[in-house]
Amino acid sequence: MVLTWRAVVLAALGAVPVALWPVPGVVLVWALVVVGVCCLDVALAASPRQVALQRSVPTAVRLGTPVDSRLVVTNAARRRLRAVVRDAWPPSLAAEAHDAGRRAHDDPAAPVRAARHTVDLAPGDAVRLRTPLLPTRRGDRSAGPVTVRTLGPLRVAGRQASIPVGGRLRVLPEFTARRHLPSRLARLREMDGRAAVQVRGEGTEFDSLREYVVGDDVRSIDWRATARRGDVVVRTWRPERDRRVVVVLDTGRTSAARIGTVDDGAVNVGGTRLEASVEAALLLGTLADRAGDRVQVLAYDRAVRARVAGASGPRLLPAMADALAAVEPVLLETDWTGLVGQVRARVSQRSLVVLLTSLDPAAVETGLLPVIDGLAETHQVVVAAVSDAEVAALGAGRESVEDVYDAAAAARGDLDRSAVAAVLRRHGAEVVEALPDELAPRLADTYLALKAAGRL
Amino acid sequence: MSAPTTEATGTWTASATGDGTTFASRSRRRWRTVRWALLVLVSLAALVALLAVLRPPTSTTPYDTGNTRDDGSRALAQVLARQGVTVQQVDRVADAVAAAGPGTTLLVPPSPYLLAQQAEALAGTEADVVVADAGHDLLDAVSAGRIGRAERGTTPPTPVPPDCELPAAVAAGASLLEPGLEALSDGVTTCWPGRMSNTAALATTEQDGRTVTAVHDAAFLRNGDVLTEGNAALALHLLGQHRRLVWLVQDPGDLSATDLDAPSGPGSPGESAGLADLLPPWFGAVAWWALLVAVVAALWRVRRLGPLVAEDLPVVVPAAESTRGRGRLYRRARSRGHAAAGLRAAAAARVAHRLGLPRSADRATVVDAVVRATGGDPHTVTDLLYGPPPADDVALTELARRLDTLESEVHRP
């Protein structure tokens, strides 16, 4: 049983007779009138449980992409259905219609207006309702129940029931870093067919012969072919293909740190370190796949949280996005020994192992440093770390004395991290540290550089 | 499954009709939820009702005819009623004045809240008046100044004979009532004189054709003392003179029969008192109705449209907290040396990186390179990068600014 504002108005109207004849009898009679009207309306309202509901929603959607939850409401009762239907979704999906498109629902105290629909259906009729959603957080989201509030003919009172209707939406990573992909692919193509001057080495393989043009290194002239064809011919090389790339995301406690609180207009402002790692992993994976390498992705803290192996070509990116969609930071210290064991179990020959983690000095000293030697012996290791945009902003503060002290602290932290990076480099690892937005392109550049140098 | 770069291809579809409950099952579930609370409420209500039934309707006001305690007067009122006297208890002076016509007795027990105007109103009645332990105002008014209060006497150690001709006093015989009244003029009969010459426990006088009797000690009305010596006989004689007895037990808030009592309308002086008379007559009913409307509004707002949908939020650790904490520690400890060293080392590392120096470069190499790059003074650069710690916060800020300037000069192509 529910009341509407009309019941309040009806009750408030009673003030007039009560004021005119201020005797208890009038109060009682009007109270009985209000109660009677409400009961009558409830009795005449359609049953909210005789409404057939069908909800359909895409199984997966990229973060920040508007999506609709569609609800078909069919009046299965013999009475007219006057109702308010609420299609409830978790807060991070809730959206409000706006002048231009829609915006996220950001006031937790206010109801989500766009999720409420007024329906008026004759018996047997159906209506299709559309609830706008705007995913603002990565991960799996289960829909809430559908609440049906039916009203009587007077719309004074009615009945209400919350019907559990299934519904599940997987919010995939946003992958904003894909805008860096075309330029990196162009660089990759440039590397193909380049004369072997700069790139000749271990990780390159013979590609083809072509005519000499001015500027080619004379050392790359193939004298036999030149003798055969009577024209000066040079050998060209291309980066070796079918190398293995293992991208490891550290989902331990350091990945829960909130970075990038500096608003740069992206949907995912104030995300965790893991968000930036996921972006970098997606870009690197896509790039390496296009370069012909075999990509594996692993998310690990003390157990494997996600794993992608064996996918390539157009299936790789969906597989990676799907696997990484539900990965959340865990408040545990990462088991680096176990992580190295996982990598060893998955790849035996020399591979590029990319560790997406942080350069927190204490965590690196106790966790990564003891095991990096074993890993760097067999593999090319790249340690990619997300630095904090807020700390970077602190380091530039000169406004007041407090700012200068904060800047000094930030400078000291930078020095500590550079020292750690230097130690890692001495152990044979490449270190990439960048702000959240820049990590993905920087890591891609490092990959291309390694590939060009034949160090894969 | 969908590619993240394209729109989703798969669709999740689920349908439902009703939540599998029926009216009966919902009623059962609701009944199971509320039955214990209901049981407790019903037991409480039953207990309260039982106590209310078992407890006789008595009052605790002194001299009240329904009060059975020692300071009440139920015993006397009951005996009077059995003797055929109609006892009418009133709690407002105006009611007492209205009820006390000729041929009735008006009893005024001790009334500490009685005002002078109310005393005048009581004196204006045509009934025989009995006042017990009355104040100056009342005594003065009802006896027209013939009876006055002496200073407080003491209860006599032994019963005192009445020593007067008043039938009531004669019937009562010896008494332990406290004397404290004195006759201020002729025509006043006094009984039970005190040890001091002119005091008495009872004084009576005829005035305007009615009898006014004052008893200094109100003990003869009380349940606890009514059986002492001749108190009962005195009380029955004094109060049983007429068929009707008006018994005033004044309410503390009673302002009737005074100027303070705002008349509710012309021609009806002494009607109900208080704030209610200043408000329109429908105000009370509408206020109660407004409360009812508020209840309806609460019922309207209390039912939300479906439950809240919960969502697991990740634990979020602000990463810059530790850096801020470190900065605050520097500040609190006024550790300018450490702060300056951090700024200088970071600046030197950046400059060295920019100038292509190895990390192992010593300070002389760095200074040389910087001087070559910027054309500055070697001493100044050395002092800036490796000088003594700043003396105060201003010097620290200045140092930070100069380091920035130096870096920008080096970085300038």
C-alpha cells in the first residue's frame, strides 16, 4: 500500500470543514472519508504482480559509452494498469537525460529520474521503456529489481512490489589509449623493410632485397645478388616476428592507490593505479599483436585474477577487455615469487615480460628486487610504473611556504623512486615511469624501441 | 561478447511476472516479522490497563474529597454524603461562586494560590462560609475585617475545652486544634482560646445574614486527623448545616474571577482562562487536523519506490597522502635543511640529465656543465646547488624559485 501526494491534498482539504464546524465528529468523518478513499483506490488498483516484465540489456559495454536498458512492460491483468515503473541499476550506471545526451547521476540523495517511467496500459497492452545508463566504473554490474507501483483510478493510493528481474552488464575498460594506436602502428610499419643499418642484430630477420638508393649503408649491400642482377642490391630486414610478450598486471595493494585526481576531462577521473595499468596493457597488447607477437596477459596479486592466452588477431582485444573488466585491486601484498613462478610456467623461451606495478621503494625492495634477477636472466623485463599526477602537481607548487615543503617532499619521493629505478636498471630491467595518461604511449614506445633494437 | 571498441553485440534478456509470492504468503511473512513486536506491545498495553483498573480513582491533591491519603478529605466527604449532604467539589473560584447560593455551605480549605480578587468574589456569595487556615486576604474579605490572624500559635499539649456557646464547638468538646485567630471587633464568637489572651482556634461571626466561620487549623478536615479528639464532630457540624456543600479545592492555574482572566466574550465573565481564548475557536480542531495531515504526508513519503541498489566500491587509497604527510613533517619540524637538500638534489638530477651527464657525475662536473650551459657565475651556481641550508622559510622559498629559474635556463634550447 502506498499513498500519493493526492492523498495528502485530500487530507489537507479536510481542514476547511473542520475549521467551519470544529467538533470532533467532523474530524472523525473526514478522517474516515480519507481512509475510505485510500482503501477504495487500493482495492481498485491493478496488481503489481500481474505485470509481465522483460528486461534486455547488452552483455558488455565500454566504460563511458551510453547504453540503454530496455524494459517491456505487459499488462497481464484484467484491469487497467496505471503505474510508475522503476528500472533500478547500480549508482555507477545511473544516468540522467540531459540537454546534450546524458550525464552521470551524481547526487546520491536524489532519486534517478530517468529510471522512473509512468505507464498507462489497457489490459493486454505492452509498452517498451528505455532507461538510459552511463557506465562510470569498470566491472560487472548486476541490475536491481524492477519496482512496479500501481495506482487506483483516483491515483490517491495504490500497491507496490519490487520484482527481481535478472540483468547483468559488464563494463569494459575505456581504452582511451587507443588514440595512440595509429601513430604507433605507423612507426611499426616504418620499421618493416628498413635497411639493416640501425636495426641489424639478434632480433631481426632477413626480409627482402631491393635496389640500392643513396643513403643506404654500404655494409648492407648484398654482393652476390648484386653480381647476379648487375644492379646494386641491398638486403633489408624486418623485426623478428612471433616473439612472446607477457603483460603482468600487479593487482596488489599498491595498485589500489588513487592517482590522477587531476581532472583532465576523462570519464575516469580519480581512478586507481590499476586503471592506468589496464589502459597500458590494452595498448601494448594490441600493438604487439599487430606486430606479429604472441601476447599473454596476466593479472596477479597472490592468485591469478585474470589471464588471456592463445588469443590473437581480432579476438585478442575483446578477450583482453573482457578478462580485465572485472579485475579489482586487492588489499594484499603482491606475492612476487608466485608471480615469477606463474610467468615461468607460461613461457619457457625468451620473452618480453612487462610488469605493470608501482615504484614504491619499500614495496620494490621487499618484493620485486629479490626476484628480478631470476626473471631478467631468461627474459627481457620492462617495469612500467604509474606515477601520481597529484604528486607531480605538488612538486611544482611554489605559492606558499607550505607548498615549498610539499614540493620538497615530492622531490624527495621522486629521488627515491629514481634510485629504485636505477637499481632495477642495473639488474637488467627497462624502467618506464609516467603519469597515468602517458604510461600507455610511453610503454608502447619502449616496446617499439626494444623491437627496433632487436632486443626481444 | 563485444569488442570494447564497438557497440555491444550480445544482449542479456530476462523476464519475470510477479515475485512468486501470493497474498497469503506475504501475509504470513509479515505476520512472522511483526508478531513478536506485536506481542510485546499487547502485553504492555494489557499491563497498563490492568494497573489502571486495579488502582482506584483517587487524587493526591490535599483536601481533595477523592484523596484517601492522610492529607486528603475523602473520609469526611463520604460521611457527609451518607448523612444526606450533597458535596460538590469545584476547582475554580468562579464555579464556587456560581454554586454557592443561599442555603449552601461554602468550604474553602487552605488555598495558597488564592488571589485577593478571588477572595473578594468568595466573600460576595450568600452561602455560609467555612474557611480553614485562611490567609489574611480571604479572612479579611469574608469576615469584613472582624477576624484576623494572630502570629502562629502552637498546638496545645493537652486538649482544650471549647469555652464558648457555639453548638458545633460544644458538640466537639475538647480539641487539640491550633489557635491562631483573633477577634478584631465585637460580634465575633471565639472558641478554644489559646494560651495567649486573645487567640482562638475558631472564630465565627454573623454577617449580612450568613455565618462566617474561620478555623485556624485545617487538621479537622484531613483523613489523618479527623478522628483526633472532637475534630469529626466539629467538621460534621460546621459543614452539615445545609443540604448542599460546595467544596473548593482550587486549581493552581485558576485565574477565574480576576482581571487576569480574559473574558471570552461580553456577558460571560469568568469563562475559561488561558491562551486558548486568544485564538479563534476552530484553532484547536484545525491543529489536530494538521497533525493528521502530517501523518498522511509521512505515510506518502516513507515508502520509497523500490529498495536501494547496492554496489561494491573498491577501497581507494589516495596515493599523494604519504607525500603530503612527509611535507607536513618537514614543516612541523622546520626541517629546512632536509627540504632544501631534497629540492637541490632533484634539481641537480634533472639538470644533469638534461645536460647528458652520467648519474655518477660529481658536483664540480655538474657545476661546470651548468655554468657552460647558462653562462652564470660558478660561485652562484655552486651556492645554489650545494650551498648551506636556508636560514628561514623565506630563504627556502627563495631557494626554490632560484632553482626553478636555473632549471629553466638550462632547459632553454
